[in-house]
Amino acid sequence: MTIFRLTPEQSRANKARCCIADLRFLLTISKGHAAIRDLVNEHIDRVTQYPTDQNLKTAWRFCAYVHDKIREQ
């Protein structure tokens, strides 16, 4: 059995792809909320252009916050 180890860059790229997918999902369900759409688009742009650990962490926290607000409704 071969074990594949990801480099930190590969790991960060994978996290960025997952985060962007979640943000795009939030974009599809926030059609009636311009302010949320604007924030989602900002996070998508930031993570796409600069997938740093800090930008990913911030975007994931934003996703978690929005998901929690949706669950509360």
C-alpha cells in the first residue's frame, strides 16, 4: 500500500477548492440577499486569488456562520 503525502501547497489548494465550493453553494441559496451575496463573492475572490491559511480560515468561519443562521430559521 502506498501512502501519498500532500505538500502544504497541495493541502491548501484542496482546502481552497472545498471552501470555494461551499461559498458557491451559499451563493446559490442567497439569491434574495444582496448583502450576503456580496460578502460571499468577496470571500470567493479572496480565496481564489490569495489562498493563504488566514484567508481560508476566515472564509470557513464565514461559511459556518451563514450555515448556522440558515439552520436557526
